Amino acid sequence: MRLPIIPELRSTLLLVSALLALAFFSSPGFAGKGDKTYQLEYRVVLQPLTDSARVTIHISDGGLLNSVDFNIDPQRYSDIKADGKVSIKDGRAVWEPPEGAVKFEFTAKISSKRDNGKYDARITEDWAIFRGDNLIPAAAVKAVKGATSEARLNFQLPSGWSHVDTGWPRDKNGSFIIDNPQRNFDRPVGWIIAGKVGTRRDFISGTEISVAAPRGSALQRMDVLAFFNFVWPQVERTFHKLPPKLLIVGAGDPMWRGGLSASNSLFLHADRPLVSENGTSSLLHELVHVITRISAENNADWIVEGLAEYYSIELLYRSGGMTDARYQKVRRWLINWSKKVTTLRVKRSSGPTTARAVVLLQDLDREIRERTGNQRSLDDVTRELMQVGKVSLKILRSSAEGLAGGKLATLESELL
């Protein structure tokens, strides 16, 4: 005899059936025809004894990619292997992956010296500091329309190494999540540190700030964190949009004796002061590069470097780190240092050129404030330039004069 199904039970059975069907059709083994998201995993095995890393790029479905054209420097990359067809010629490696799960692997040299003999990337038996930009070659990707990646980065560390960190956040499994909204084929750029490393970490207004250096390094990790806690309210007020994570890596000689910025991260030599005797800050200068991410068109490097140096002074001043008298003294020093500068329109902005650019930007900020009754400032211009990305004098003029409501005398300077 069939028993009647009461309404409450019937509703429950229908709901269970619907959930089971949904689970089946959304499982990894049953991706819908419209699903064009592929899993992209970078696996990095660090090899100190050979000054290298073995890198394997795993892709869940090569059928979503027509080709990946890697920029291969033969001095840095070697022993390339891949599923499917690979053509290597004239510094390019063009990969045509087949359908299904595929991989592309190579060996990358880690250590790199600048002309002055100092390292901007190095691996020792105890630690490694380098950039993902140099580990993973840049690539031009031709993909199926609408295809996009979900990228992860994982490391295999040598025996005795206990730590690795990047400027990217981790997922619950410890993988670094690589997500660049401007790219469909995400690449893990930015500074990376691994090995026997000491780290201090804090969360300031929603940003995870990690300060890391090899154990025994002279970098004062807590000083850096304390400094950021001091200036961060002004950083947030000035730029509004801040990265979810920021990594600061440092080390002493023979590393590059200065600061170097990258995506979500920066390097600072352990001997660099947080604030120099002239009132500027290499740490804040590089931080501005990290946050603004603007680059220069021809002869506009003074804008990029000038803004970084301008805010290295301004953020400290606004935070109460210097008096009005000290601020004016710093300005006089900049004017004196740059008095021989006759033009800002040069390919690369040197120290005196950047100093003169700061003076001009201070004047521009003052003029915008006066013209708008203090309703607008150079901060508004900078935020607009952050949206543009690549800047020029024309773009700077358009933004500043648009906000001020007319031509600005500062931007008619003979220096420009």
C-alpha cells in the first residue's frame, strides 16, 4: 500500500533533489559549456645551490588558450619543457597548449647585479629576495574570447627554510592568490622573500602590512611598523584606495643600497633611515610608487618621481612629523639643490631634477587651493592620475586645470 506524502515532506524532497542536481552540474567534472575560467597555478622550487628556481605553470584547460608568447631572456631562462608545441626564437617562446590539463616549465636564474655591483635579487643558502616579475617572464596571451584565470602561487622551500611571503594575500590552504583585474592571465609580480626570515605583521585600516628580512639583518622591522602606524591615516586620506596587502622586504650589503618598489611590495636596504637628514623618506617615496602605480610617457618621469618625493615630505608633515619651520627649511634645501636645473623634461629624473619637480608641485598645490577656496588640491589631481595609469604633461595639465577651473601659471613654467 502506498503511503501518502504529506506536503511538508514533499517540499523537503523537492529541495533535496534540486540541491543534488545543482551539486552535480557544478562539480569540477561537469563544467558547463559557458564556463571559461581556468585554473592557473605557479609552482616554484627554489634551488640555492644552482642560484635558480624550477618553475612549473599548470593550466587546468589549455583549450581555452590559443597561444602564450613568453619574453624569454636566454641569460635568465633555460631548460624549457611543455605539453604541446613550443617555438623558441629571438628571445621569444611561443607555446600552443593542447586541450586538457597542461604544463609549461623552465629554470629561472635568481641573482641579479646592477652596474654598481649591488644585487637587486639574490639567493643564498639561507634566504632569497627577488621579484616575481623576473621569475615569471612577461607573456602576450591569445585566449578564447571571455576566458579568464584564477591564479595561485605555491613554493617548495629548501630544507631548513621556514618562511615565504609575497605582496599577495593567502587563501585558507596557504597558496598566494594572484589577482590582477587588468589581466586575464594573472602573473605573480612583486617582491618575494623566502628562507630563514624574521617577520613582523600588522593590520592597519584593513591593509595587511608585513615587514620581513633575513634573520640577523639590521632592518628594524618594528620601527617600520611603528612608522606606518604613525603616517597611515594621512596615507589613507590622501590616496583613498590602498592595497589589501603590503610587503616590505629588506636586507643589508651586498643588496642595492636604496629603495625599489613593485606591485604590492617594496624593497628597502637595511641601512636606509626611515627619514633622511634632508627631511625626505625613501620608505615613503617607494610606498607612493606602490600605491599610485603611475608610470611616465616620454619626458614625464619628473611627474612620477616628483610626486613620490613630494608625498614623502608631505605625508610626514601632515602626520605631525615635522614643524612648519622644518617644512620650509626642507623646501629651501630642495630649491638650493636644484638651482642649476633648467628643464624637467628629461628621460629619467635625477636627484636635482626630482627636487625641482617637488618645488613645482608644491607651488601647483598652493595655486589649486587658492583658486578653489581650498576645496581642491594636488591630492585630487594625483587620484585622477592613478585612474589614468600612464601620465604626461598634457594629462597633468588637463586634470589640474579641470579641477581649478582654468589655466594655472605654475604649469606655464619655462621648466616645462
